[in-house]
Amino acid sequence: MDLFTKNRLTVITIVVLLVLNIFTITMLWIDKFGDSGFRKPGQGRENINKFLFSELNLSQEQSDQFREARIKHHQKSKALKDEIFRLKQRIINQVFEENPDEDLVEDLSSRIGELETEFEKEIYSHFTQLKNICNEDQVGKFEQIFREVFTRRGPPGMEHPPEGRHRRKNRGQPHRR
């Protein structure tokens, strides 16, 4: 291979890598800044709040209660998830120890399970609290929104929740898929 061919391959390789880098940076930029400009921390939660306030037609007092409940829930959830992450890091560290402490891994795993249970209970408590803030008319709309979101976030490939896990408006009618 002569010098010209070597240089040509090098130039082509550099150009391809440059294009890939620009593409990657562009995708990261789009994800970070999105269509509506720079996303600030917590902006996603604020959009959820606005959506719920609007859809449920909450009074100012209810909106304040919702906002306060969501802030407290986020703080509790974050603390639990941070602790779970910290414990998982300790387990990962044991993987690379010369003599891993199996008892420690067992204890850490058990503690993670307890924290995950606490986290799930916190979620239940939070949504129960939000439901209790709503009046009778709003509860139905809240349930509809909640079930729609839950169904979308179900297991991959699952278009509908399992039978018996949701209310059908046409009770007595066979369920059609």
C-alpha cells in the first residue's frame, strides 16, 4: 500500500469519526434542550403538575395541596432510591474484592429489598393522598389518567393490563382484544 492510499484511508476514517461525533453531540443536544428550550431540573414534574391541575380542574387550594404532596413524595422517593443505589454500589464493590463477603452481600440484598418495599408503599401512599385531595368528580378523572399511564408503562408488548386488573365500562360484555 502506497503513502497516498494510507493517507486516504486515514482521512476517510477521520471524516467518518467526525460525522459520528457530530451526530452524537446533536442527539445529546436535542435530548437536553428539546423543542421547548433548555429543560431545568424539575421541569418535567412541573409539566405533570400543570397537566393534572388542568385535567382535574383543581381549585387553588387543591393545587397547593397537590404541589406540596408531590414535593414531599419526590424528596422521600429520592432519598430511598439514593440509599438503594448506595447499597447496590457496595454489592458491586464486593464483586471485585479478592475475598467477597457473601454474608455482607446477603445483608445488603435484604436491605435493598426492604427499601424497595418501602419505596412501593411510598408510591401507594402518595397516590392515595392525591386521590383524597380530589372531590368526587375529580376522582373519576384522576383514576382514568392514572390507569392510562399505568397501562402505557406496563410490561413491554403488553397493550392491555391483565384481565381483572382494570374496570371495564361494558361489564358483562366479553373483553375484546
